[in-house]
Amino acid sequence: MPNIIKMILKRRAQAGLEFLLVFSILTLFATAFLAMIFYNTSQGRLKDDQETTEDMANFIQQELILASKVESGYNRTFNLPEKINGKTYSILISNYSLMINTSKAASSRGIPISQGHFITNSENTVIKNDTPPYIFINP
């Protein structure tokens, strides 16, 4: 009889070890799966921020290109949002380049003017005159 008790106890101990091993492996897989989901979500947000920043740069670039192609006297007013995807941003115009930066994304475009400034969360006006510098932003 004592041998049977020892065998039963051995089997219970082995079953306990097998349970811990299976539980540990499943926990490891679950952690890896959740980490992968978190990583993909954060990459998706970064991609969305970059696309939105590029859309804003394209919009401003197209406004300035349009102003450079039309006749003198052109005047257009438009609003720029305060934030891009909930993030504040800055706009810099220098040496025929437009740069838009947020904390997570940046975009740069060539434009037909060498200087100017846009104001976020406000009306912005683009005017084309027949005297240099031809295009004014927020005169």
C-alpha cells in the first residue's frame, strides 16, 4: 500500500509541474501577442500622423503654387487648424521650402516663395501682386 501512495503523490507532483510548464508557455505567448498588437497600433498612429502632416504640407504647397500661376490681384483666405491629429505643429518657410513639424512627424515641400509665415488656428491670406515679392502671406 505505501508504494501506491508514493506513486499517486509522484503523479500529482508531475501533473503540477506539467500544469506550471503549460501555464508559463501560454503566458509567454499571450505577452508576446499583446506586445505585437501594441507595436502595430503605435506604428499605425505614427503612419497616420505622418500622412496627416504630409496632407497639410500638400494643401499649403498647392495654395502657393496656385497663387504663383494666376494673374495679379489674386486673393485667397483660408483657415489652418490649431492642431494636427491632436498635436501642435509649426510651419516654417525658408529658401523656397515649406516645413511642417509635429512632435511625431515632419514634412517638407518646395514652394514658389522664399519667405513668409502662416498662423495656425487663424485666417491666413495669400495675395499675389505685380511687384516683387509677388506673393504675400498674411500681409
